[in-house]
Amino acid sequence: MNNKRKKRKLNKKRIIFLVLFTILIIIIVYMFFSKPKNRNLKNKGYSNLEIVEIEKLTKSEINTILKYDYDKNLIYIIKSENYNPNKLDMYLKYTLKYKDVDYLKIFELINNENFVNKNIDDYVNLLKKYNNVESIIKYINNYNDSDVDLNEDILSIIGEKYFIDDYFDRYVNYYNKNKNLPLSEIITRVNAKLDYTFYDDSKEADLSKDMYTLVNKFYYLAENYIPDELVDVTGIYARDKAQLKKIAFENFVKMADDAKKDGLTIKVTTGYRSYNFQSILYNNYVKIDGVKNADTYSARPGYSEHQLGYSVDITNKNNVSFDEFENTDEYNWLQKNAYKYGFIQRYPKDKEYITGYVFESWHYRYVGEDIAKYIYENNITYEEYYEYFLR
């Protein structure tokens, strides 16, 4: 009996030993073969919770992480919606190198499409002073060698809507002379060439732009320029004899017909004007009011966009004068609807300093529906649109 009991005890001990031995083997195998990355990550200083997130990455990403010391910001980076696995090496390299800079700035910097790796030190030096990552990149990439007394305002100018790279020095010069102006206004004025004097530094209009050609006090047409495809504005669509470019006339007709459905009448008083006609008109105004005053409401010969054939002066069925047109139902209708047919009010109220002309409620220019809609929705002038999008 005692022998049987001894045997049972011995067998039980053997079973326990085998179980413990098996568990030990499993632990050893697990430690040395199944999770080597886990162990290495642990050695780097990552917590179990951090390791759980890291192990969701690819083998290549984990190997990249293991090249570097522990990074307390890693989990935030890899869980960001802007995380780019292809840039993981740079994220780690630079967030660890520049620990005195907010890692989110470094992250945004590296993700920017204009980021240049070799410029990293220059970027970071400015990141320590300023917050605008996009502007810092543009400045270092394009203007780092310029003789500019950099400050927050100048960096903000670079980030302004409608900023044009080629005009950087002009923006800075205008800013230095007009620090009281909003930065957006600095952009607007320089884009409209208001850092120059009207008619100074004028150039021949770029006719390759076709119907998008800008004619104003800085862009002129040659004396012998006559547009092709001029058609007569006929019947109910004209008060007097007038001509327009075919496409402008066709869209004016659509506009006039739809206005008629609302019980309104819009018709052309003036369309195309020749250089010679404009010369006679302008010189008569000069005789009456002098050059300074005439320049505020009449274009010098060659500088009138009427010569392009895309502009119309409009009246209603009562043939009201230009000064009275603003008070008509037709004017109110055009304010809400002209852009739908590709027309813009060319010389709007409160934009006189940009266009160089007094408010003209009657003067509209055909530029196509897409551009007209953009100008309408963003409340900008054709000068601004042209310089930013078309020049």
C-alpha cells in the first residue's frame, strides 16, 4: 500500500515537473523567438500600451522605430490622420533632434509638400520664433537670400491669399511704407500695381489671353488693334448702333432675354470703341474737366477696354442716363444675376482706388461664367483676378 502511494506521489511530481518544464520552455520560446520586436521596444523604453499601438504597424515601420531612441511623441504621430509611413524616419530623426521645438510643428513641417530636407536647420530656427509653418517654408525656399528685415508681418504676408511669389520684394517695400494697412490690403494693392503710378510702367496688353486680356491704366492696346468676330448688336438689344465680340453678344442676349422674363429691359448703349473714337471722347473730356479729372472717369486712347469688344455700357427701356442707372430695377437685377451669364461689373463701388475709375453702375465686361462667378463670390476686381490667376 505504501509502495502504491509512493508511486502515485512520484508520478504526480513528474507530471507537475513536466507541466512546469513545458511552461518554462514556452516562456523561453516566446521571449527569444515569438516577440523579439516587443522585447526590443521594451528595452527602448516604450510601455506595454505604446507597444500595442506600435505593433499595429508594418515590420518595416517597426524596424525604423528601433533605429532611434525612445520618442514620447511617437504614438501621437503614428495615430495622426496626417501620418505618412514613408516619412516616419524623418519624424523620428527631427522630433528627437529638435526636442526644444513643439513636435507638432516638426510634424507639419515634414508633411508640407514644399519641405526640403537640406533646409531643416533654417526652418527650425524660424520655427522657434514664428508659428506659420507654410510661410516659413516659402521664405526659406525662395527668399532666404533676400535683404529683408524679417518679422511676423512679413511672414504673414507670404501666407496671405492671392500672394504672388514674384512680387515678394514689392510687397515688402509697400509694407514698409504703409504699415498701417491690413496685410490683405498690401497684397491687393500690389497685385493691382498700385505701388506704381497709373500709366507709369505701362505695357502692351497680352492679347494671347484672348477674351481674358486685361486692359487698364497699366495695359494698353495698339492704335491699330481691331478685334475680329465683331457683330452688330441689333433690334431690342441696342439703343443705338453698337458692336460686340460674338461670344459677348450671344451671352448678352441670354441675359437680356431672362431679364425680360422678369419684366425688365437691358440694352447696350456702347460696345466696341475704336482707338480713334476713344481719343476724340477723352480729349473732349480733358477740354471740359482737365486731365486729372478726366482720368477718373474716362480712359486714355488705347487704355479703354471697350476697344477689346467685350465691354458694354447698359441702360434700360427708359434710356436713363448713366448717373441714373444705379437707381433702376435693372441695375439691381444685374447685381444679382450678371455673373451667371459671364459678365462682371467692371468698375464697382468702393474699388475706385484699384480700378482707377469712379464707380460705373452701367459698365459690364464679359469674362466667361467661371471667372465672373469667382469675382462675384469673392468680391474682387478683375485687376486682382488677372494678376493672381491669369498673368
